[in-house]
Amino acid sequence: MLLVRAPMRISFGGGGTDLEAYYGRFGGVVISTAINKYFYTIIEAAATDELQIISADYRSLFRHAPFDALSWDGDLALPKAVCHHFGIRGGLNLFLAGEVPPGTGLGSSSSAAVALVRAFSTLLELPMSKQQVAELASSIEIEKMGMPIGKQDQYASAFGGLNKISFTADGVTVTPLQIARETYWTLERRLLLFFTGRSRLSTSILKQQRTSTEQNDVMVLQALHHIKEGALQMQECLESGDLERFARLLHYAWQEKRCLAPGLSSSFIDECYELALQRGALGGKITGAGGGGFLLLYCPEEAQEAVTLALEQQGLQRMNFRFDRQGAAVILNVSSGYDHLRVQPYEHE
């Protein structure tokens, strides 16, 4: 048995500048942290030469004969695409599960891609650095599958930690923030996540943003420039320990992000956010591309009880979490019993 987990993430600022349509011309910057909510990949040796994939999140099952063509579609498109890349044909049971529902803005899809890449590279004894894992996961999602997404989630998940992630046409650089220990723990204590009860398909929002960027939409480009500058200011605040200004920048970044595409917020989300501010939160945003998912708030300790009570009365659910420093990791590896494992490159399909 092989067990791998990869963390999900919270993006504080810079989201949208990690799309190639933007960073290819202007360079992008994201400030984010991995959190201790994980996507798990479990590989077991099978008693037959078939490949079987089971997803707990999508309640889906897929069986594949070793010499059949393998296309990536449906709810299990991602694991199929990763299996295709590594030439996995059969002899395995692959089980997938995330601690957080998909489509909730914490980067679960890319965490799955990272976990799968780390799992198969380990199984096949193909050593890969964190950088290589993140880049391959990005390539599979963006190039192989044609997803209109950026690269921040894959790097946040592969590396773990609280980082500045820089994007250029020449590559991606991950730089851990230099934060005092007390600032780090205070930030962790004062960040709250509330599930809105609404998931969303981020691809439609990101497609619109990518198109607007490619077409040089002045309002969208101006918003992205401001979002990038805000991310750089967030780095300064965190490294200097100015957390109240960091909270105000969260609020500012959320207002700018709403200019990127329609559907980023809703009247319900706006009402909940305003209610949180009235009860003592200093700033916040919707995680991920927007439209649903989790509401992130920066809230001093003395106001957390009032904010939590007010939002839970609106139907939101608070989820406890901590920061993750490890990134994608192999938790268990008992490398025996793979007598039926079949690995052979697929023909181009």
C-alpha cells in the first residue's frame, strides 16, 4: 500500500496573476499558505491486471482493462489523465478522497493532481523534487487537460508553508516568507474559515478572466495590477508584523477581485461578509476564484465568538484549521505485492 497526502491552501493575495495570460506579459505574484486539510491518494496492489479508480468525493468508480485506450473525461478525468501520463494500465486499485468538498475554493483539484503525481512517481521509483512535482501537476491540468486555471495551487500544495510564489514566462519561484514566530502564530489564530454551503465551478469564472486579460480589457488588467501590488504589500505587512494592515489589504484585494469577472460574489455572501465586519472582523475574502466556497476572515480573538455565532445563525459552518509546513508527502509506503502492475506508455490519444 502507498498513501500520499497533499495539502490544500488559502490564497491571501495575487490570485488571478498566476494565469499565463497575465504573468506571461507582466509577471505574477501570489501570497498563500498551505493548510492542514488534505487530499489523499491510496494505491493498493490489485488481484487482477485491471486498473480501478474510486473517488469518495464524486462517489464514482472506474474500471479499465490494460490494453484499452484511456481517455480523460467525467468526474474522474484528473486521475485518468495522470494515469495516462505515467503509463499506468492496470494491476492497481486507486482510492481518492479529500477532507474538503471539491469546488470550495481551497485548491482541492490541484491538491489531487499533486498527490497523484507524488504517488505515482514514488510507486515507479522516479525521484522528483517539489518543484518538479508542482510543474508536472500544472502541466497535466493546464496543458494535457486544457483547464483554464493558474499555477498557484499546485505549487502551494507541493511545497507547503507560507510563501510568496512568483510567476514569469521563464518559470515559477517559491520563496518562504520571513515572518517572526509570534506573528506566524498570531496570524494562524486570527484567521477563520466559514463554509458558505455553496460550491461553484471555478472554470467558467477563470475562462472569463483569461479571455478578458487576453483581450486587454482595461478594467480587468487594472484590477490585476492592483491585486499584484496588494500581494507585495501583504508580504511587507507579514514580514514586518503589521497584521492589522494585512487585514485591510485582504479587504482591498477582495474588492478589486470582484472586478475580474461576473459571479465572483452574491448578495448572500456580501451580507455575510458585512455582518462579520459589523461583529468585529477586520477584513476577509472569498477563497479561490469566488462564487462560493469558504469565507476567509481576519478576526481578533476577542471578536471571534460573536462573529462565529452571527455567521452560524446565517447557516455558515466554521471549519478549524492550522497551517501546513510539509507540503505533499508520502505517509506510508509498503512496496510489495504489485505482481499485476502493468506500466506501458499509451499511444497518443
